[in-house]
Amino acid sequence: MKTKHLFLVVMLCISNLIFAQNNFILHNFDAIPQNYMTNPAIENPSRFVIGFPALSSFQTGFTSSIDFSSVFAGNSPFSPSFDLTLSDLASVMGDNNRININVLEEILYCGFQIPKGFVSFGISGQMESGFRLDKEIFELINVGNDEAYFMNKTLDLSAMDFDITAYMQYHLGFSYNASEKLTLGTRFKYLVGLGNVNFERFNADITMQGDVNSDFSSIINADILMNTSFYGAQTLLDSINMDDFDPSALLFKSKNHGIAFDFGAQYNLNDRIKLSASLIDLGFINWKTDVANYTYTLNHVDIGRFDGYENEADRFQEVIDTLGSKYNFAETKNGFRTTLSAKYYLSGSYKLDTKSWVDLLFWGRSRYGTMQTAVSVGINRQFGNIFGLKANYSIIQNSFANLGLGLSLKLGIFQLYALSDNVLPYIDPVHNHRMTNVRFGINFNIWKKDNKIAVAEPEIPAVDVLQ
């Protein structure tokens, strides 16, 4: 039993690939009504819209601070080898190694125009995850603990972290035209948790003592608290299984409840310039259903040397066996709270002509007590009422190769759309893999009679040449 729990902690630390939601290209893409989800005050061109059930919107994506290009150098862009060793991982890691995930499926979306405003409501399933890794733990496992680099040194592993949250979101949004120039918006979200795994506490360190000519010790101390909640299931994947899923029944069965709010504003500075700001996902979930808390402690455990084995698996198994026989374990059933990853959008757009405009976006989100930021510049073009196109360029987490593309095709009331914040990984994944996502969906969309996507040119006063 102890070995199983220890293995779970280790796997959570080193074996997950995680993704993240950005929505740079969706923001200010007026042809797609779901852009309203990035700012509840954004002016919506739809008179009435309803998303195709379960296909209204689906998104998944990836962001990473780790660049694997040097490891995959020389591989074919179309058939790369992703056979990584611990040495490879250590060689590409920096001081701050973050990888994140977000998956979203919109089960229902509906919105309609009201006098001086717009109302929307919907249901979606979301999963957000992220983790941080420490480079030195990979180096230690790879080269062994009697290398000169680790002599008489303490490795602090407390920066390592992991969390994954899956939940249902029931939302109701409203925007109000406060004046001809200013629109305000807000959205209330009722959240029901499906599953969660997180480290509430991760205090761990390894102290190496000795030299190559004497007895060598590696002293491990650890105090780790991991919280879990798997709604009606034994594992996280089972808890978010969508087979025979009933989102309405979930409202009354689960005790994993939470709330979140979105706030936004849009201001038309003049006929050409529009400014907007929003704060999204400001909220939390209280976990009370099927919860478990696991505490792991190691007090001054010496694992000695673990170098000189023929392969990494033997070396790693040696450490696991030693730790598995000496750590203390306790399990409790206490409820806990997690917060969502709050995001902000600050943007401005400039109309070039009746069908084209450019926009500049500053984006950020709070995660692990730090702020992750990005900047994106895009250009929109609407070809009549049928075809909409947007392209953008983004810089995120010191990644500069991010070219986004989005399109909307509207035939009558039937609308298809697809977009990505970075299409380069689909062309050359070897050298462009640090950030990408894809989002697509189907709507039944009736635009306003005075379709605001087709923007009128500012009037130029007539000049009397005879005067």
C-alpha cells in the first residue's frame, strides 16, 4: 500500500504533460459570438445565437516554458522521435519549468439581444491543470549523487507543484449599454467540481554529504500533503467520464460547489478606436464529495549512493524501494478549497476600413502565486456576411514563434468556426511546440439587422467648392 501511494506522488511530479487555455485569437473576433466569454461587455453582433448541442465549442491546447528543440534537432519535422531520456530532460530545463493544460467542451450556449444589452447563458465542462518541475532532481537521478556538482549540497524541491481540476460550469451573463460609448458586463458562474488533485503542501529537500573517497550519504526530508476528490469514482479519469453524463442531475448530487465571476467593460473612444478590459474566472470550488487527503513524511532518510547502475530504471527503482520502506503515511477525509486561475484581458482595436480592423491585446493570469503574461497583435477581415478571417502574432512565456489563425463561415443562420493561437506546431512540431491550441464549433446564429461587423466609415464633411 505504501509503495502505491509513493508511486502516485512521484508520477504526479514527473510524468504528466499539461495544456492551457489562452483565447488570444478569439478575443475581439467579432464574427464568433463565443468571444463574449473573454469579456462579458464585448459588443455582440448576434441578435440570437444558440450553439449546436455538445458541438457549440471544443478547445484544447498546450503551453510550456521548456523548449525541446535542441533535443529533437536533426529529426524530421513530419516524423520526429520523442524518445526522451532523463539526461535530455535535464539539458533543456531552466530555473522555472512550467507546463499547463486546459480542455473545454461547451455543452450548451445561448445568447440574445435585449434593449440596451445582451444576455447569454450556457453549460460547459472544463479541465485546468498545471505543474512545475525542478531541474536538479532530474540531474540528480540522471548522473547519480556522488558527482562533484552535488557534493555537500542541499537541493530544495519545495518549488515543485501540481494541480488538476475538472468541473462543470453553469453561467449567466449580461451586458448593458450604459451610454453610446460605454458598455458594462458581468457573468455569474455556478461551478460543480468533478475531480481534483493538488499539492496543498510540498516541502522536500535532499542533502548530499561526503566525497568520492568516503562514505556518501543522501539525506531526504519531506512533508507533503496531497488533496484529492473524485466525484463518484476511484480515479480522476473515471470521475470526468462523459458516458451517460447528466449535467442537470449533477447539480443536486455533488457537494463540490463553487462560484466565479467575470467582469468587463468596453469603451468606444471614437469612430475608429475601441478599448476593452475584463477579469475572468475570479472564483473558487469547495470540495466535499469523495475527498481524501494524503500526508507523506520522510524524516532524515539516508538513501546513500544510487549511481553505477546499467540503466535509469534500475537506479530509479532503487530509490523508490528505499523510500517506500521508510516513509510515513496518513489519510484523512477533510474538505478543501481550490481557486480558479484568474485571467485578465486588456485590448484596443483600430478600424482600418468598413470590413477590417487591427487589435492589440495584453493578457495575463495568476498561477502558483505568480503572474504569467502575454502580448498579441491581430488583424481581422470580414468578407461580406459569409466569411470572417483573423490572424495574430503572440509572445508568451518567452516564446516568440506563435502565429495564430481563425476563420468563420456563415451560411444563412448556420455558422462554422475554427481557430488556433499558434498553427506553426502543425507545420513543424520539432521546432515549434511551446504553445498551441485549437478551438472549433458550430452555431445557429442570427445577426442583428444593422450588422455591426460591417463598420461604417466615419463621415467626412462636404466642402462647398463654390464658396
